[in-house]
Amino acid sequence: MKALFVNGSPRKNWNTHKMLESAMEGAREAGAEVDLVHLYDVVFKGCVSCFACKVKGNRTNGLCAFRDPLKPTLEKARTADVIVIGSPVYFHCSTASTRAFLERLVFPLLVYGIEERRVLKKTVPTAMIYTMNCPEGLAERFHYPTLLGANTDALRLTFGYSETLCAYDTYQFGDYSRYEVTLFNEKDKARQREEQFPKDLQSARELGKRLVEKATSRAEPDAE
């Protein structure tokens, strides 16, 4: 059982990375072999519209045909039993690298069919993990359920199952005194990080475990 975790944040050892690490712990508890990829360590493009994956009789087998440094990560995702993608929210959306990765991952696995859209014949449990400066109470106002939910919908369409987990109002800077951030109260942010973020990490851990258990149950001969 292989679980792939993809960090779409430019920062390591910060909110998104920590959420992914917790999800990885849960996946390990459920018996999975885990792998973590940092997208910002790789120089790559989004979909280049070559349409090689849509040619009749193509042999791409659901893998993007464009060759660049992202290829090994896409190959891992193509054979993974569980996929979890993490991203901070920039300008009401996932990071550009996350979006580019999703284009390269999802598009080759879909066909323009009337009755059938999916290339995959099996269900691969997936999830999007988001961390953001936005408080939970403002998420609806900024249409986050719709904007961020679009990625989850694409993963669900492609892989058969997907979830979304959000960590709101996260601690953004190591030293708030260095930045122009009068919009936020550092003490409130610190309190949120101390009281809420551990709960978010636990939710991520439970998510990782749950997805692997779901994948395991589907892989069993008697599973429906």
C-alpha cells in the first residue's frame, strides 16, 4: 500500500508541510508506505495542450506525455494507492505549482466520453489539505467552499473519491514585528496556533489513516 503526499507550498517545516507530515503519520499507522514530494524543489510546467493523452489508441496509460522533471512525481502518483496534496491558499486559490501539478495529473486520466470519463478502473482515495490566513468565519464570504472545492471535485471525478481538509487562521510569520500586518493581531494568531492548530494536525493524522484504510478495504478480495 503506497501513499503519496505532495507539498505545494514553497515553505518546508511550516503549516502545510506540518499538516502533510501528520497525515503521513496516520497513513503509516494504517500500514502504508509513504512518500513526500516538495513541488517547489522541481522546475516544471502545467499542461502544454499537446493532447498526446487524448489521441486514439495512445499508450500514455493515463500519464502525462510531456517530459520534464515532474515526470517521476507523476509516475509515483499514477501507481499510488492514496494521494494527498497540500497547499497554502494564495489569492483565494491553491498555489500556482499545485494547480500546475493538478493539470498534469488529472487531465491525462480523463477522456471526453459521453458515458465514461475516467481512465482509472479502480478507486484511489485522495484529499486536498489547505492552510490559510483566512479565519473560518470568512471562508463562505470569500467563496472558498466553491473555489477550493473545484480541486476536490476534479480529484473525485478522476480518482473516484476525494476529501477536503482546511486549517484556518494559521500563524503566517515567525516574527510578526518585521512585517506590515496591522490587519492581524499577533497574540490572537499565537493563541490560534497554540489551541487550534494541534487539533488541525490531529484531523490531518486521522485523514491519512482513514484514506489508507479505505484504500485497503477496497483492495481486499471481498470488498465491494
